[in-house]
Amino acid sequence: EREKERERRSEREREREGAREKERERKREREKEREKERERKRERRSEREREREGAREKEREKERERRKKERERKRERRSEREGAREKEREKERERKRERRSEREGAREKEREKERERKRERRSEREREREGEREKERERRSEREREREGAREKEREKERERRSEREREREGAREKERERKREREKEREKERERKRERRSEREREREGAREKEREKERERRSEREREREGAREKEREKERERKREREKEREKEKRERERRREREREKERKRER
């Protein structure tokens, strides 16, 4: 009987040692999983940083392009204003020459008879009015051509802005598709890990079902806590991704608001 008791104690000790070894193995597996999770987090942080840096570089490039276009538009407006002023000065010089000629003719005609002077003055006044009307028609035509040119330039700018907005939206859609692919890869990896854990648990249950019914309840509780932790991590990841998308949308909204503000400022300048 004592020999049997010693054998039973040895058997129980071997079972406890086997259970401790399995527990140590599970701890090592959990540690590996945590290390892999930390590595994935580092990779995702690096990826997000690269994306932010790329977005900042694109923003700087757009700002440089905008300043370049703005300088070009200013040069064009200065040239247009200078040309208009030069035309106006030329017209003024022509009017002065005409007035000098008219005064000279008037002094010459004054020596003629009074009736002739009256008729000539009437004719002269009529010619002046007709000349002024012709000049006014010319000035109106010139202003209309200038306005039409300005409208055409504004339409061209609007087409360019629409194209730019479309390119930006396409870039944002491409980024969103890339993020979806990354999330799908993460979910696939998570499903693979779950399948591996299920296989491991099934093998453990098969080998220890008769001997460790009480211990099995503890292992199920442990696995449930692990799954809950994994689900919580996944929910945290999803919340993080939602925050990222919200930031992206907020950024796009601010960008649209800045563009609208710049357009309003340009419109106010043109009106002035």
C-alpha cells in the first residue's frame, strides 16, 4: 500500500510538473505575442509618420505652387494696369493736340466775318461732340474687351481649381483604399492567430481532459480574458483609425475653408 501511495504521489508530481511546463510554455507564447504586437505598433507608428511627412511635403509643394501662381497673376495685373494707363495717357495727349489745333483754327477763323465764325463754331462744336461720342464708344469697347479678358482668366482659374480639388480628392480616396487594405491584412493576421490559439487549446484539452477538469475551467477563464484583451485592443485600434479619419476630414475641411477665404479675398481685391 505504501508503494502504491508513493507511486500515486509520483504520478501527481509528474502531472503537476507537466502542467507547470505547459503553463511556462503558454507564458512564453504570450510573451512572443506581446513582442509581435509591440513590433506591429512600432511599424504602424512609423507608417503613420511617413504618411504625415508625405502629406506635409505635398502641402508645402502646393503652397510653393500657389505663391508662384500668385506672383505670376500679380505681374500680369501690373502689366495690364500699366498698358491701360499708357493708353489713357496717349488718348489724353491726342485730345490736347486736337484742342490746340482747334484753338488755332478758331483764332484764324475769328478774323473772318462774324456770321462765318458763328457757322464755323456751330460746325466745330458739332464735330467735337461727334468726336467725343466716338471716343466714348471706343473707351466702352476697350473696357468691355478688358472685362471679357478678365472673365476668361477667371474661368480658366476656376477650371484649374476644380482640377486641383479633383486630384486632391482622388489622392484621399487612394489613401483610404490603402488603409482598408492594411486593415484587412491585420484582420487576416488576427484570424490566423485565433486559429492557431484554438488549435493549441484543442491539443491541450485532448491531452488533459480526464485529469484536469477543474484546471480546464481555469484555462477557459484565462483564454476568455485573453480574447477579451485582444478584442479590446482591436476596438482600440478601430477607435484610433476613426480618430485618424476624423482628423483627415477636419484637415480637408480646413483646407477647403482656406481656399474659399482666399477666393473671397481675391474677389474683394478685384472689386476694389
